[in-house]
Amino acid sequence: MAVKSQNIVLSRNLDPIAILDHLYKRGFDYQHRFIRPAFAKGIYQKIIRRMAGIGEVPMVGDAAKPARRLQADVLIIGGDPAAAVAAMICASVGARVIEIRPDQSPGSVHGRGAEKDESASPSYVSIDNSKMMGAFDDGSIAAVSGERLYIVEPMYTIIAEAGRELPIVFPNWDLPGIMQEAACLALLRQDVPIGKRIIVTGAPERAISLARSLNKAGNEVVAVPIDDPVSGEHEDWIEKISKPGWRLVEANGRNKVSSVIMTKGKVREKIDCDCVVTSGPISHRIEIARQLGCKIREKKWSLPAILVGDGFETTKRGVFAIGISAGLDDPDKAIRSAEIAAKNIVARIKGMGS
Amino acid sequence: MAKKTIACLCEDVTRDEIIEAILLGYRDIESLKRYVGFGTGPCQGKQCIQFIRELLSGMGIDPGAGITSRPPITPVPLAILAAKEERDEK
């Protein structure tokens, strides 16, 4: 699908209507600006709508496959490595396990779920490359994969989704050339050159490790402003570019980022660059839990997370959250949470059978 | 070049517009969202809500609960949702 016309005249760079961006820096709110005299509003609207134009989308729909409804003892909403562990434990006792595994789109971090052959049990089915659709009132979960809607009716649900990287917000962070870590890693995997003067900022350890990956792929990182120094031995060039205590406060450029301003206390420094990569905070995916009716822990400053009790069960009976979905960033703790939740479920399933 | 801090990329909402709305008296995420329009685009607030929570916290306001989550969590073509259903024993 492609939009065939856009809100421009000539090309994007030569568009004369772009003058409005300079005249009205805070935005050209035509609905209010042209409201006086009120009786002429209709005429003005016609003119403005003609100026704005309307995008055209082809009316050809993609053929969808029939929706499929599946029953499961345990549904695992995967993405976190802990999902694989939970799937294996549940499938090993013969429970019917369905794992919804997300696509590898940028923004999905913290690894993938189990590979199919790892859980060789026939009672394991995975719905790969899926997008989460949502939860129904009866607790069934819908996901879309390969042009098909899957509706899973589970007895028990384990939420083990990967984290989601958030942007770091500063003036002009939306300029082309500024990207998030996951996007940068996706481009690196495709051997796309990233830049010749790159600034990496954000979570210290991830930023330093990203600087290393960028360097290894032949890109040049010029500065890594981070809050705290990263402990351990580092190469000389890493020591040279890492800037603990410095904060990136603003980016500048016309059509693309060309420089950034960094500050440390009252010291301000401008650095020329052609790319900025941000390693933003990792948030928990709470949407499916919210839709299932699980309670969410929301504190003033921290990232909202799914509230879990003993055995990693949420406030909704039969729904569990493990790994990063339960707020566990540490991989060992994440795996442990998978074991506890899965064993708990297995015990309940066995209890019902006897 | 004008310095603009975008808070919500999907709906082109700036930090200044949100602060203006907070000063007008919209002091919780749900009413702010309805007034300014952030979190109503394709990402449904997944990228911007945390920034707005921090903005409110920074102004000494408790952001409270986030916005209601409704399906679809990720954008899905309507044709897929409209497809008829087949029962599968697998």
C-alpha cells in the first residue's frame, strides 16, 4: 500500500506552502486562525482544504485468511527469553502449550522466544511473527500472524513479553539522523553504514556497548555522553569518547542532524555529528495485562509494570507475568520466575486431572 | 531553526503544548490526552505516555493511572479482523 499524493506542491524541499512553517513556528492552526469573520468560515474552510489536499490510498484490499480459534492449557505471550523456559516446562508434562512469538520489528529488544525445535514436544505450537491484537472479556487472546487472526482460548496465560525501548526526549530529537538503539541495531544487522560522526547517549552500559558495535562495523563514534561512568576496563578509544556526567540537551540541523549541544554543570559544548543514537529506558508492555483486567503498578517516577504476587500470578487468577513483564531485568531472575510460574501452573493442571 | 520538542511523534504534539494544557488545568493523563490529542495515533501512547508521566511528576503532579488500553494493541488491517472463522482442533 502506498500513499500517492501528499500535502505538498512541487517537491518536499521546494514546497512554497512550507513558508507557513517559518511564519507560524508554533503551528498553523487554520481552524481557529480563519474563524473570523465567522460568516466566512465555510468559504475559508473550502480554500484551506484545497490547499491541504487529501492523501489517496488505493482501494485494493489484501486477501485475508480465515480466522483460526485454538484451545490451550497454557498460552504464553512471548518475546522474553523466559518465555522459552516456561514453554518447555509446561510442554514437558504434556500440557497443550501455545506460544505467541512477536515479529522482529525494531523496538522489540531483549531477544526472542524459544526456537521451535527446543521444545520438541508435540503439545507445543508456536504462532510466529505475530502482532498482538488484544484480549477479549472471556480471557481469550487474539494475535495476527501471516494475514490470519488467531484467537486462543487458554486455561492459563503467561505474559512474557520483551521490553520496549522508549525515546529520549530533547529539543529536535525528531530530526532525521536521530534514531533509537533498536533501530540502529537493526540497521547494523543489515550492514547499513550508520554515520561518520556518531553520538551515542542514554543508558551507560548499553550506550558503550553500542559504541563498540558501531565501531566494529566501521562507523565512527565521536562522543558518548552518559550519566555515570561504566565500571571495568575499557579500550583507550572508549575512554576517550565516553563523557560521564555530560548530558545531551539539544540537537540542531536543517534537514538532518548536524550538531548537538552537551552540558556538564554550566559548561556547554557543541559537537558536530551526522547521527545520534539514543539508548532509551526499557518499558514494560502492559497493554495485554490491562485488557485482561490485571492490576498495574504505577508509581510517580518509575515505569508502570504488571503487579504480581507470590508465584508470579497477577491480580487476575490464572494470568501470570514473568521476566521483564514482571519487572525483572536480570536474566537469571527472569528464568527463575519462568520456572516458578510454570511449575505452579503444572501443579494446578495435575490437580485438576486427579 | 526553531527548537521544537516533540512529545508525541504520531500526533505531532509538542512539550510546550502539553505544558500549556497542564497550566490550563488538565492535570491527569486521560483529560490531557483528550484535550491535546497525544497517545491517539498508531502507537496508542506506547512511546509518549512515559514522557508525559515524567513531565507531570516534574511539575509536582501525580500522573495517576495511564490511558485505557483497547484492542488492537498493534495496528491490524481490517480485512483480517473481518475474515470468517474456522474451527481448528490443532
